[in-house]
Amino acid sequence: GIQVEQSPPDLILQEGANSTLRCNFSDSVNNLQWFHQNPWGQLINLFYIPSGTKQNGRLSATTVATERYSLLYISSSQTTDSGVYFCAVRFGNEKLTFGTGTRLTIIP
Amino acid sequence: ETGVTQTPRHLVMGMTNKKSLKCEQHLGHNAMYWYKQSAKKPLELMFVYSLEERVENNSVPSRFSPECPNSSHLFLHLHTLQPEDSALYLCASSPGQGAGGYTFGSGTRLTVV
């Protein structure tokens, strides 16, 4: 099956800082999503981005499918950005495979 | 509110109890999923339903029994669980089994005592 690796595993930043989270995957995909899991466990869809670049407020994401990676950018971090960020990928009817996540902690 | 609603949010049950988790989606999606998230482990896919038919069962013990009466509702019936079944159970839906992004519910945090 597809392997999904995320880096870094943990990231601690001061409020206001910018960050880049990376997702590498081992095979072709036609579905890639970034999720944010808040401290209460809720998994929020941030981007559906099998290719290209999207932006939503302070967040943006870029997927380079030919090179099998995706990046999530968070600018001007806020404490509410804390939580675990998951990348998940799928090809065809295969199951959505999740990475192990990046735990982001924003310090006031 | 994400369009996928799960109840209850928290559940504590004894090993001899029978309980059910409920999931409802208001997105018009055709595929629904149950995932399990244990501490320090990746999300594990448990069951997949597409157009109300079960299409995948990832070697889940029979003490977990899913039910999909229609494309908007999904249940997970629980009986004689073990303490190691304590976890966050997440429901998700997608437009089709092989199409579109997934939308997750808020999850049910289950504790088996």
C-alpha cells in the first residue's frame, strides 16, 4: 500500500511565527487532504488538494504530484492552530491512508 | 458543525454492556466510513459502506457490528468490548468510494471499564 510520511513529527513555535509542514507519499495519488485535529479530537478538513496550490486565509497548501509531496503553510500562527496536522492520500478506490501527523504547539 | 454528526460525544461502558454509536451525514454523500484512533497509533479504517452496502471490513473483531440502514445513517453496535477497545471512533463520509474528499464527524470518545 501507499506509504505516507510527515515531517517534522513535533513543532513548537511562538505565536506569530510561520511554519511549513511536509507530507511525502510513495505512489501516485488522486486524492490528498490535509486535516487538523484539535485537542478535543475533532478532525477538520483543511484542504482537498490532489495537485496545485490553494489558499484559505492564513493557511495554504501546495501538492506536487509528480514529485510525490505536499506542503502545508501556516502563517502568523495563533494558539488555536495547536493540534495535530494529518496528511491523507488515496489512489482510485483504495482506502484513504493517513500519515502519522505533525503535532504543532503554539506558545503565547 | 461539519455536516457529519456523531453521537454520543463521550461513552463509558462496562465490558458486558451493549451500546451503539450513531453517525448521520447531511451532505448527500454515498460512502460512509468508521475509523478507530487509539493513543499513539495512526487512524485505522474499520468499515466502508458504499451506497448502503459494506464494501470493506478490515479484520475487525465481531464485537464491533456496523449497520447502514440508508445512505445518511451509519451505526456501530458494540458488545462485550475489551479495555483495549477504548479509543476515539470517527465517522466520515465522501461523495463516492473513489471520489472526492472525506468529511469527518467530531468523534465518540469511548472508554471501556
